[in-house]
Amino acid sequence: MSGGFLAVDSGGSGLRVVVGTAGDGAGGDGGGPDGLGRRASREPVRTGARGIDPGHLMAQLVPMARALTAETGVSGLGTVVVGAAGLATLGDALRAELPGALARELGARTVALVADAVTAYVGAIGPRAGAVVAAGTGLIATGTDLTRWRRADGWGHLLGDCGGGAWIGRAGLEAALRAHDGREGGSAPLLARAEERFGPVAGLPGQLYPRTDRPAVLASFAPDVAACAADPVAADILRAAARHLADSAAAVCPSGGEPRVAVTGGLLKMGDALVVPLEEELAKRLPHARRTAAEGDPLHGSARIAAALATGSLTLPSDDRMLWVTTAPDGR
């Protein structure tokens, strides 16, 4: 089979790839990311002084792609879409080197480099106007009216990611420490949970501040905040988180028509303690929008973009930092 595509999702948990063809259903509305074959690596692509390392990405990607083409019978990968975490700020080396490398090694004629916020968006609601909030340890909202992309937050746990897992966990630990000190705004249930998880809270700063994975450590306490939702302080934290999520969605959502709004990410696993106030806040802030469940994940989004490029039907707006497409004149 010819006319194949390769779709990639590169993030903090590693590299996932799928090979498909424009006509096999992957990438279309309702289509899944399975395509004809898929591979995964648990080794995240390295970053360094030049940003995301194109050599390390290619060293992993090329063997997987060649194995998949042999396995599936796809004879050419004319279209390659790489969805990458950090592309907007760390993607200069990828933009400079990846199209040529993919043309040489895989015969790619069309290459798209896509921010993971955009692949999450397209995976969730497809090529439609709307807004998607990706809420896990961090938080970022992406929206489009199909003319341009907009983003809100995604500034990291020190400057933003408001309402995300690290934000909820930090707020819960602050309430625990207030209870320990006898200050107003403290929560005895959260203090008890914090000591169960981390030991005596007097030692918490020493456990937390030296860590390079502070956002993940903070986010590990978010489920404890949800488990204490009967406590008024914990309930207020979750309500504030819901307001932050709705604020970010409202900042990027088109104001006209009937845009779709979806929330994706691990934060939804916290259940009704967060989801119920979130639905209330979204209805209040975005009454014109149609709330919808996410259809798929970032790999799904990458496959949808690849299939659309392969058929010349991509309607999403281009953007140097969000969705950048380049075509080799002769495929080399």
C-alpha cells in the first residue's frame, strides 16, 4: 500500500507512533489512532541547550517506523506528523533539522510539527471550532475559531497551571500547614492526609524543595484533596480549581456560533468532587458552547492531522509555534 502516514506523540512518558493510510479510518471523525500498526517507547526524547533533541527523536523513531512499514505493507510514508510537548518554546532545532532528516530516512514529502496542546485539541474534538482544556499535573487551554489558535495558561507550577493537579495539591498542603500552625483557613482532615502521605509536616519543605519533580509531588496530593471534599476548606479549593479551568476555557473559546468545549487529562479521575463544580462553572462562563466528552487523545489528534494532510483536507490554521507544515519539493 502507498500513500501512508506516520503520526507521532512525543511527551514526558515517551514516544508513541502509528502508521496508517488516508483511507483506513484513522484521523477521520470518529476514527481511532490505531491505524494499521503502532509502536511505543517509554524513553522520553531528550532536551538540552538546543531544545528538543532531533537526533535522539530520530534514533528512536526511524527503527519503529521501518518496522511498522514492513509489518503493515505500507510502502511509503509521504506524510509525517510529530506532536511534541514543548514545541512552542523548545522546538527550534526540530524545525531546522527534522523535515530534512525525515525526508532522507523515510521519504517524507510533507512534515508537520505540532504542539502537544494542538494534538490534544484535535484528538478531543477534531477539526472544529472550540476549546479544549488539558488538565493533568499542569494545565493548558487551547482554542480556535479555525482562523487562528489561542492558548491560555500552561505557564508551569510556579507561575500558573492554575487549577491543575499541582495547583490543587499545593493548595491542599498549604491548608494542612495552616491547620498545623493554628492559622485561619486550615483543614484538620487535610493535615491528617498530608501526614499519612508525607510524614510529619514539619519535614515537608525539606522533602519538597530539593526535588526536581516538584510538580508531580504536589499533584500526588490532589486526590487527597478530593477525598476530603466533605471538608469546607477542601471543597473551596476544588471549587476554585473549577473556576480556574473555566477561566482558561473562556479565554480561548470562540465567542460566536456553537463551539465545542472538552476537558481532557488525568485530573478528571478525581471524580464528582471536581467534575460537578467544573460543569457548573463551564455552563456559567460559556453558555453558548456545547460541552462534549473528549473523543480521543493526543496520538489520535496527530493521526487525524496526518490523514487530513495526506488527503489535502486540513482545515486547521497554521502557526509557526503551534502547527507548522512544510513540504519538500522532491521528497529528498
